[in-house]
Amino acid sequence: MTVCSYVIVIVFFNIEEIKGITSYKNPCLGFKMFKEPQISKCRVMYLPKVDDVRGNLTFIEQNEHVPFEIKRIYYLYDVPGGESRGGHAHKELEQFIVAANGSFDVILDDGYNKERHHMNRSYYGLYLPNMIWRELDNFSSGSVCLVLASEVYDEDDYIRDYDKFYEIAQKNGQTYNKSIIHQNNSNTNIKVEKNGK
């Protein structure tokens, strides 16, 4: 006769004191559940690479290599040394960023967590869902940043003030709530850059 015994260890701690983790109380179960951080939806995705002695080829097909329909493509180039780009978030828009040439860093922030990605290969890209604050810096000489977007340009989709973005992210607990975003942006002075970039 074998006797099996199980030991259950329960650790109690104040979840609100752990920085960078969002939780909510499940009313049915009476305990806290963890939400997936918005930043965890950002991911590096490899693209097809056709090797050839005459030069390599990489291609991108919508809904095949990027998780959305491509409605806009733009690229950043001739960025002077020491300059940065981005400095905004999008309410709805998703993006896929590729270092078509050279290298640069993409700094991501969901209001709780921050990540830095060094982009330096033309055969992979970085997927960004909505509600991620992004900044691009550390551009190498001759770098080209190719961006595929899920929507056409719409200034109303931008959040250009970090404090407003942070406030929205904290209120939503990293869950997008369109009504709060539109309400908060109604009285915001927005700086518009040329060509919407």
C-alpha cells in the first residue's frame, strides 16, 4: 500500500506592490488573475529569406507574414545622428517595423513595462499592436526604417503626449478602452509633424 501525500504551498503577497504586473479580481472565483501585458503582444517575426549569390531577397505578404491587412507603407531615412523618431502611440493602428538597411533601436512602453529592441536585419521585423508607446533612436549611418501599417494615416489615431498615454494605460489596466481615449484626447493640444510622421 502506497501513501501519497501532497504539499500545497500558498504564498500571500500584495500584488499591487509588484511593479510591472497588472491584475484584476475575478468576481466568480474571488482571487486575482493576471492580465497579459500589452507589451507581450509585441514580437519579432522572421520573414522569408531567399539566399542567392547574386543577392538575397525577402518579401512580405499581408495576413501571411504580418498579422494584419497592409493599408499604408512608409519609411524613414536620412535621420541625422543623435536624432530620434516616433514618440507616440496609436489607439487602433498596428505596425510592423523592419530595418531595411542599417540599424536602429525601438523602445517600447505599455505604461507598465519597457523594452528595447535592436533592429539590424532586413529579414525580420517587429510587430507592434495598438496602445504601445514607441520611440526610435540610435540610427546608424544610411539606415532605412520600413514601416507597414494596418490603417491609412489618421491624426485622430495618434496619442502624442506621453502623460496622456500613461494616464490612459493606467486607467485601462493595459486593456484598450476606446471611449476613455477619445474623452482624454478631446482637450489635448496635439503637435502635428509634417507628412504625419
